[in-house]
Amino acid sequence: MAKYGSNSIVIEFEKADSVGSADTNMTAYITKFGPLDKIREGVVSTPFGVSAPEYLAGVLTDYGEFTIEGFYDDTATTGPNAVFGSVNSVARYWKVTWGGGKYTSGRCFITKYERGDEVGGYITYSVTCRTTGTITEA
């Protein structure tokens, strides 16, 4: 059984001005990714006359929101401020390779971009992404 660590992950993201590809490797700027939850909600199907809830298996699989965090960098075209700093209605392509070639990819909207700092620390950033459409796992 293969085991992978943080040194095996690759995180790519589409810039707001790109066209449909995860063209920017953001791995070096990211210190925390996720969690990336895979959710299939049940549909309540409880009929009258029973004392415990019943459910049908859900129809849609949702990956919900995920977060990306790291140290702020304002590099003009490839830093997190350039790639993640635009909170708009553009759905962007992203791809995470989990070690030996297995990956998860899809499209998402950036719903929140934050910068912060603390005394004695470095400036950090945090991005919240909302998945949309089909997510591919291969």
C-alpha cells in the first residue's frame, strides 16, 4: 500500500484570465488544502405512521467548499494574490494530484479571499472555494 505525504501533492489552479486549464502550479504557495468533502445527501422519505426517519439515497454528489491557505506573496502573475485575489463570478478550473498520479479536478468559484497577520508572524492568506459542476476523480 502506497503512502503519500505533503511532499507528494501538486495543486494547480486557473488564473482568472485563463481559458479552461489549471495552468498555474500553486503548490509552493500553499501550506494547507481542504478538507475536500464528498457528500451525497439523503432525501427524506419518511412516511406517516413511523417513529424513525427514513431516507432514499441522494441523487447528487456535492463536494461543497474547500479552503486553501498559505503565506502571502504578491508575485505579479503566479503568486497567490494574483491567482486567488480576484473574487468574482468566474468559475475556475483546479486540479489536485494526490501523490502517485491520482487526482481530483473540476471547477469552482472563489467566494472569499483573506489576508492576515499577527505580531511576530508572516502575512498569510486564505481562500474559500465553492465547487460547481462535475468533479472528476481519476
